[in-house]
Amino acid sequence: MADNTHKHGEMEIRDQEATFNGFVKFLTNSIIACLVVVVILAVFFQ
């Protein structure tokens, strides 16, 4: 049989949290950059 020794809440998730936080920062910066480009295009190319 399988050995069920995992206990909820004991897994180390520091690396996963750091990766997720990096992804969220990248996504936020990308959205801001896209919005800036759209605003620049709207202002200069009316």
C-alpha cells in the first residue's frame, strides 16, 4: 500500500511563492506598459 505520511501544511512553499510573486510583478508591469503605449498612440495619432 501507499504510505500516506503527508500532513497538511508541512510542505515548503517559499520557492512557489517567490515564483508567483515574480509572475504577478511581470504581469502588472506588462499591463502598465501596454496601457502607456495605447495612451501614447491615442494622443499622438488622432
